Amino acid sequence: MKCHYEVLGVKRDAGDDDLKKAYRKLALKWHPDKNLDNAEEAAEQFKLIQAAYDVLSDPQERAWYDNHREALLKGGLSGDYEDDSIDLLQYFTVTCYSGYGDDEKGFYTVYRNLFESIVKEEMEHSKVEDEEEEEEFPPFGDSQSDYDTVVHVFYGYWQSFCTRKNFAWKEEYDTRQASNRWEKRAMEKENKKTREKARKERNDLVRQLVAFVRKRDRRVQAHRKLVEEQNAEKIKKVEELRRQQKLKQAKLAEEYKEQSWAAMSELEKELQQIEAQYGKEFGDASESEEEELEKNSEEGGEAEQPDGDELTIDDYDDLYCPACDKSFKSDKAMKNHEKSKKHREMVALLRQQLEEEDDALGLNLEGREEDEEEPTLTTCEEDASKKSAADSTEPEKQDDLPPTEVKRSVWFLNCL
């Protein structure tokens, strides 16, 4: 076997760019299409160039090649290694097979026979001699083997391969020659280290071979491509499903909002009607409801407000509420207003204000109330005339009151 660095004509510390330039140069020189006169030699040389670049361009394979370079160049393991097992190093090259068919020199035939030989060696060194133990080693298969049942199972087992050999021939010391038990224990300890080291090297060598074969297996490459296509299709379907779900949720949200608004609108109308009816029956309507009732009463009223900027006292008595400062067009509207809670509160407030004003003016309301209880006073007009006569003593203060306060005072006196 020729060194890969010598095949490409580069140094052992060459970088990726140097390897790529050397490979392109030699590939153009030894390509079979450009060497028609010497096609066989050119094809063989081109194959070596391609294999060398394939190994050195991979960082992991290049590191392993550098560690085992001397053994590979000599065609096997160096030193005093006396193991009669098959030399696996010669299969770390593409020159050991020809094509990817099932013929005698084909990829699948060569490596199938190789792994069968490894299984045979392992079974010879196994402590348990049972034919059923052979089933633990999955077969390599051929070019038409199914991936799930053959190829995947094979690589799943061999990628974690552990040898059954004990490597007793690698021991450095003969424990029978020990002079005492302490020396014997020391020899056994060193021999154990040597055996474990050999086992580790064997396992690593087989696993590296499996990785080398798997990388070039067309069945694995075809499955990887199929998986990538399936994953891309799944991603596409998931994205489409998400998009449809978003559209569906947006549509449902829009429909839900419309239904909720419509339901709230109908409920609000129904509540307003119930509140208006309740306020009309029990006189406990709010100010907005009172205005609506008054509006409805005004629309159905028969009386009309007289023209002019000012209203007479009679008009205030019949169709005007000084407590609330509101006028009405009909007796029905006026009566509905007097039943409201708001009106009663304003009347009580106005009564309190007038009493405070009378106290401030020095008027004796108690004497007036006693006079009102006498049978000689029968009408509200007489009370109003007395009130006017009593108030005439201070004309200046009466003139200072605003028109609205005068109207409210007249109305209140009429109602006493």
C-alpha cells in the first residue's frame, strides 16, 4: 500500500487548500478520458488519487490514518504481534473492492465475507461454545437488503462492537516464574493492563472499519436521502396545518365577537325596558329614565307651552316644577314627574333651603304654621298674600333674590 500523502504529492502537515489543489491537478492529469492510450493504468492511478483525497479530506479518518500509518504501509500490524486473525487494515481502502454490485469483487460481497470471518474468529475465542451465539451477530446483507430489517440492525450492533478475545498472547510476564505472591500479583496486574489495552485497540479497529464501510454504503446513502425528503414533506405539512388552524381560529374569533356583541345589545335593550317599567310603577326611575318618560309624556300631551319669554304664576303652578326647574306640556307628564324619587329629593332640599333663609331673615315659621292650621284660612292664595305682606317689610332683600328663587318661593308658598 502506498502512502496517501505520497500519492497526492503533499507534506504531512498540508492544509485543506493544499490537498484540494493537488487533488484537482492530479485528477485532471490521470483522468481516464484524457489517457485513452493508457486507460488501465490511468484508471488505477485515478482510483488511488481519489481514495487518498477521500481519506485525508475527512478530519477523523485523517487522524486515524496518521496514527496507524506505519502499520498500514507495511501491510499489517508491526512489532511482535503474533495474532493469526485476519488483517483488517487492508480493508481501509477502496482498492479492496470493485464496484457496488454483488459479484465476487463487489463492495457487498467483499465486506460480507469480511464480517463473516470476524464472527467466526470471535466464536472460536468465545468461552461458550453454542451455535445459537452466532445469531447475536447481525449479517451484512447484499445490495438489495432492506434497510430497516437488515442494514439498520447491522450497523446498530457493529458500531458498538466488543471483542470476545482474551488476548492472553499479549501478556509480558509468566506468572509461573514469580518468586512470591507479591511479585505474582504485580505480574498479573501488568498483564491485565496489557490485555485491556489490546482489547481496546481491537474494538476501536473494528468500529473504525464499520464507520469506513457505512460511509460508502449506497444503501445508507439512499435511506438518508429518503429520510431528508420525508422530513421536508412533514415540515411542509405541519406548516400548512398550522396556517389552516390559525385561519380557523381567526374565523371563529370573529364570529364569536359578532355573536357576543349582538347578544349584549339585545340584553341591554331588554334591561332598559324592565328598568323603565319598574321606575314608572314605583316612582324610582333614574334621571335618564325620567327624561325618557317625560319625553314620551310630552309627545302624547295635549297642552302646549304658551308663547312668550316669561311664564305666569298659574303656569308654574300647573305645568312647572321649581324644585327641579322643569316645565311640562301636560298634566300627565307633571304627575309622572311628581311621583319620581328625584323630585321628592329636590323638594326636601328646597324646603331645607327656604327654612334656612327664613331663619336668616328673622321670620317665625312656627307662628305662621299655627296660623295656617286655623279654619279661617281656607285657600293657598290667602296664605300667599300674608306671606307677601310679611315679606314687604324688607323690599330691598326681596328684590335681591334672583327670578328663579322668587318663582320657587311663590310655588312653595302655594303648596303650603
